[in-house]
Amino acid sequence: MKSPNPFWLASAPPTDKKINVERAFRAGWGGVVWKTLGENPPVVNVSSRYGAVGWNGQKMMGFNNIELISDRTLEVNLAEIKEVKRNWPDRAMIISLMVPCQEENWKNILKKIEDTGADGIELNLGCPHGMSERGMGAAVGQVPEYVEQVTRWCKAYTRMPVFVKLTPNITDIRMPARAAKRGGADAISLINTINSIVGLDLERMSPVPHVGGRGTHGGYCGPAVKPIALNMVAEIGRDSETRGIPISGIGGISNWRDAAEFMALGSQNVQVCTAAMHYGFKIIEDLTSGLSNWMDSQDYRCLQDLIGKALPNVVHWNELDLNYKSIAKIDQSQCIHCGLCYVACEDTSHQAIEKKSALSGLSQSFHSNYEVKNDDCVGCNLCALICPADCIEIVPQETGKDYLPWTRHPQNLLRT
Amino acid sequence: MKEPLFCELKAPLDARSAKVESSRCYYCYDAPCIQACPTQIDIPSFIRKISNDNLLGAAQDILRANVMGGTCARVCPVEVLCQSACVREIGEDKSVEIGRLQRFATDQFFESAQPQMEKIFQRAPANGKKVAVVGAGPAGLSAAHGLAVLGYEVTVYEARAKAGGLNEYGLAPYKVTSEDIQREVNWILGVGGIELRLNSALGIDFTLDHLRTSYDAVFLGLGLHAFRSLGIPGEDRDGVYDAARFIERIRQAPRVADLPVGRTVVVIGGGSTAIDIAIEMKQLGAESVTIVYRSSEEKMSATSHERELARNQGVVIRSHARPTQIFGKPNGSHSVEFERTDRCTGERFELPAEQVFKAIGQTLETRQWWGQTQLHLTASGRIAVNEEFETSVPGVFAGGDCIAPGDDLTVSAVQQGKLVAQAIHAQLNPMEKGEVKDGRSHLSDRRSEISQSFLAGFSTSNG
């Protein structure tokens, strides 16, 4: 399977039709996962489909939808897919699929997909709303045995590579991942969206988005879900059973740095949706040039040098060094005297920052100075995280002590 | 309503811009902006409330600390007060626009269908005591309001036909309109317990002796109504005006078109009044307006922001020159002769002027106002007061521009009025605390009610 860059558009509204996908390819996207196809008759969608969480003036920190799979007929989609693939042979064309959980249904649709010349299929075992109530999507993805079975059927009835897209609405992501691998999956895509009520309309007393004054849970995505996705990608990359299976990383990827993080945790490529829905397809320019420039600056010659590079450093808590010590250091020359570090530490952490009275001199007389009490600081990072001037650094301290994990700590009664 | 005659130099924020701007506030701890505000408005709190669509809460924060928060939002020199202390000013040379956000919050409140006083203040039951307030300017109205909230019966004596003092008669019309001021005055009076007697002048219609015998306490918020003179030949010519008096004419004129506007205007002085009259004359159509100040520009009491505002309106500012004589010309115009103060040569130059405005400060009017009562004055000729704003005569308090030291700011006058109300209350009720009740106790009751019902629900669900 070929793709000129590792950035694909995830199966979603941006990949619903020929017109969208060709615009994406013209903009420079490496591939698409076509919006999920189902059997005829197509689903019916509601009016009012998306909701979002903004934060402090920023839009779309989190995004959710109550849309279903493609609401166009299978024939229309297949014809367009065939045409687009013929027009853009160098781009990856993966077709997302969701049909009832029976062998015959999967067998039938796979034949039709192969005729389009598409490069692969992605099994949508993750959609958390609407389709799951009909026994598809997340209803399958939440049962490892079903995941394995469906994967196995697909591998049996097509020679196309099979991506299995997992739902995060599950306790341990390794279970469906292992099942997909047992079923013969060529790759795993994750995460699908997370069950969510993105907000309430307090006047209507209805969830948003609302459909005539009532709402339903939807699938959550966007920048807010990235941390959940990164953890799940890392879990699969570290698991002895699933380690090494190609991963297509999904979840809030908005810029090249997000993509690099997913890749460093083992993703072979990444899929993007919310950022494109927010800003349009042009963001591919920054994704590709940003990743490329950063890789050059770090002497990574190819993506394979980067992929999985951080995995060895993702460890169990028990393996962390309890003798490692760091403390906060405030760069007084950059401090803007907002006092946020002080009140956060004083009210909610370790009382390790001291407030000192105003400087002399008229212009500064309203501003206090803040200094770290080195002996009380536990290096928790809170002050550095909230500092709006980025003037607090957490500095590693030389302790002269050896590595000491909890497994060997004197206070651990079960130490080895 | 009169047509707006002057364009507002600082446009109000719309709801969207207010929301964006409010998101810039870091919600500092022990915020420097609060300390830089003479009335100590909890600025981060009201901004956070704007950000969270709690506009009534924002208005409560502002108006409880500063009952004239609406006017102050428009006229405060924020660039040397709250905004100068904003940490964004340190970080990026661009403070949060506190003044405009405050205006947004207060405008939203006053423009609401019925700006209810009881949403902000609730008056205590009448306590049977009476206080006289002389002067319905910022200090007097603030004191009267504070006292009324505490349950006093307050009589406000105002020499002029309208309340508001310098807010009504002295502020630049491109900053605040008479409609804004009267709306605020009416709202303040709306707390109840305040009787306003217009056209009643101290020393003419009543005396201080009379007030002292008829009231439990007296507050003097007189302002400054005598004008300094240059003491140079030609000062009394027609076409030479006291700037503050002319600003009053501009503000009160039924038809601004009837006011005399010279093509060439010279303003003598270096404070806010000089800037205001210069900009007003420019906006009224003067071709050239020149402010002349005796020392360096940095020593002008007008802030650099104000000077820039004037320059943007086309006003020329000349420093280091003091006027020596005003000549008349046959065509009725004038010429002002100046001596340069930065040369020891005594070099002189003349500026032609159809109108000359003196903006060199005002002083306490020294008519025989007091009757038998004699008040001590300071060396600068203002009323001397102690830390409680009490004058040399027990029971007589003073505040605002008529006391020393003064910074001649509306916001300081409001704060002094607020403190005077507490001081009078403390003096008349030595056993009680002088805190102004503001309905907060009501809110905290409500809060505990909510938390109790929450706890009740919690215990039920745990059955």
C-alpha cells in the first residue's frame, strides 16, 4: 500500500463524497478512509448533527457528532470510489465498512469493494451511536470474540489489507486489539469516538446537538481526546501479544507535533478529521512541512526511524525511579507577577512558593515577587503548567542516589 | 434627546469582542490591577463573569465597589491606573482592556429592561438619623448612596440645576454624555432615602451652621469652583476663557453650533482639562489648536495616552513656554506672547489665537460659606481633613476635589465618598462596624441554601 505522506483523512464527513475527497487530494493529503459504507437501503441522518466544547474563547477543543454512516446508496459510493481511485492512483484509498454481524453480509460487500480498485478496508467496529443500537459498530467492537470473528471473515473473503478500527468505549483496549490480531488483522486503527454528551442547552434542558429539543449521546473527538488515544496506542504497542502490529493512529491530531507523538508511540501513520473540519484541507501543508522540518532538525532520515521511538520509555509506574528529584525554578526576568503559581501551590499543592512584597520603584509597586522554596518543592509541575509567561522550569537535581523503583523500595512491604 | 455632537474616541465593545477580550485575563492572584484601582474593584472576578456569561454578577462586582463604575469605565485614565498594572502589560505590552470591559458590563446592566438597584444594593431599614451632603458630584453622590444604603435619611444640596457635578458639567463629551450621567444619577438616587435639592447653594441658600444644627452629620463634596489666573496683561480680554467653564458651556449648550469657535486656538496648561478643551475645540471645527505647557511634556499631568489622543486629533503640543502677555489685534483676534523656559536667553515668540483657553487649575471658592463655622484649610487652600475625612469641625466631613491632597479623579472622589459613608456610620454608631451592606449577605444565604439542598440530595441518594 502506498501513500505519498503519512497523513490520511479519517472516515468521516470529509471523506463522504468524490467532491470532498478530490479536494483533499488536490490539497495534498496522502490518503483517505472513505466514510463508512453499509448495506442498502442507506441510513437516514438527523438535522443538527454536531456539538462542540470550546474553552476560553477557543473553538472546537472537543467535538462530537450524532451522524451515522454514509446516507447515500452503496452503488453511488462505489462508483465514486472507483473513479477517484482511477484519478488518483498514488493516494491510499481505504474503504470503511459496517454491515450486520453475519458472515454472508460481510462476504457480499467485500466483493463489491474489490471491484473499485481500493487499496484496503477498515472495519468500523467502533461507531458508538445509532449503529451500535442496531448491533453494529461499537456493539461489535466491545466484544473481543466478535472482533476476531468479523476480522477472520474479512480476511477469508478478500485479499485486500484489513484495518480493524477499535472503539475506546471499553475497559482495556488490549482485549479487542488482541482479538483483531488473532483474527488476522493487517493493521489496527484507533481510536474511534468516545461516548459523550458534549453539553446541555440549559434553556431547552436538552443535550446538544439537539434535534427538535431532544438529544442523544454522540461520539467525542478532537484535541480533547488525544491523551486518551495516545495511551491506547501505547498500550497496544507495549503489549506482548499485539506489539509490532501496524497502527493507524487517530484522535485529535491537529498539527505535525501531534502526529510525531502518535508515531513515536508506534503509529505507522495517522488519520485526521476534526482539524480538517475546523480549518479545511489546507492544514496538510503544515502537517507535512512541519513534520518533515522537525525530522530533519532531529536527524530522523525516515519515518521508520521515528516510529515507536518513545515506546521503550513508556513503562509501568512501578519502574519509575523514586530517587529522581526535580524542583521548580522561576526565571525572575521573565516573570509577569500574576501570582498564579503562588495561589495554585498554596491552595492546592505543597505551599512551596513564597510571595514577596512589592519591588521598590513606582511602576512595579503593585506587583509581588514569587520564589520557590526549594526544600518544600516536590517537582509536581503544576506551577510550570499554569504559568502564562512560561517562565518556570522544572530542573532535575543531582541526588547522587541510584535508581530505585517501587518494587525495591523499603516502604513496599511486597518488595522483591 | 440631543444628537451626539462629539464622536466617542473609545468605542464600546460588542458582546463578541467583550468575550474575546475577557478571555485574555489571567485571573491573577492578589491582582495588581485591583491594587491600582482607587475603588479596589475586583477586576479579575468581574472579567471572569463576563467570560462566563454572568453579566449581572459582573455588574455587581463593579458597582458594589464603585457606584459610578459606569462613568469611571469611560473616563478613568486606565493607562495609569488598573491597566498600567496589568501583567499582560509586562508580558506583552498590551494590557487587558479593563476599562472597556467594565463599560461593557455596566452598560449591559443599565441597558437591561429595568436596571434594578436591589439586584446590587439593598437598603437597610431607616435608622432615624439624618445626614446633609453638600454637592451632588461624584464624592457627594457616592457618600449619599453609601449612607442611604446604611439606612440614613440623606439630603443632597446642589447649587446647580442638575446633579452630577463634574461628571455632568466637566467631563469631556467625547468620553461620556449627559444622558449617561443622568441615567447613573437616577439609578444612584433609586436606592431610596435620598432627597435631592437642586439650585441650593451653600452660603446663599443655607449655611454650614444651619446644617450642623439640623443634621447628625454633614459631608462637603464641594469641588473647586474658583479659577486660577495667569496674572499677565490681557488675560481679561474677550476671547480668553477658563477652559473648565467653557467645557461646561459645551456640555450644556442646547445648540453647539451657537458656541463661538475660533479658527486658531491656543490652550495654556498641561492637564486633562487642557487635553479635553483642545480636542473638543478641534472637533467643533477649529483649524489649528495648540497646547502650550511651561515645562517638559513628561511633566504634564496629562498622560502620554491623553497626549497621543490629542495629537491624533491634530492638536499641536508645545512645551517649555510660559505666557507673558495677550495682545489684542484690530480684527478682534489675539496674539499670545510666550517666553521659552528652556533657554536662559529669554527668547520670546507669539502665537495667533482667535480664542485662548486657560487650563491651569481650579481652587476652592473662598466665599463666606461657613457662617460662624470656620474650617481649617491646607497650605494649598483646600479643606484639611484627617484620615477619617473629618474636617477640623467635628461632625463635618469632606471629600473629593475640595480636600487635599487630591488627584482630581472621578474614581478617587467616588472612593472617598464611599469611605466617608463608612466613617460617618462608624462615628454615629460606635458599637457597629462601618461596613456598607451590599446584599452580599443575601447571596451567601442563597449559596448555603443551595449547598444544603445539594447535601440533602446526596444523603437521600445514599439512602
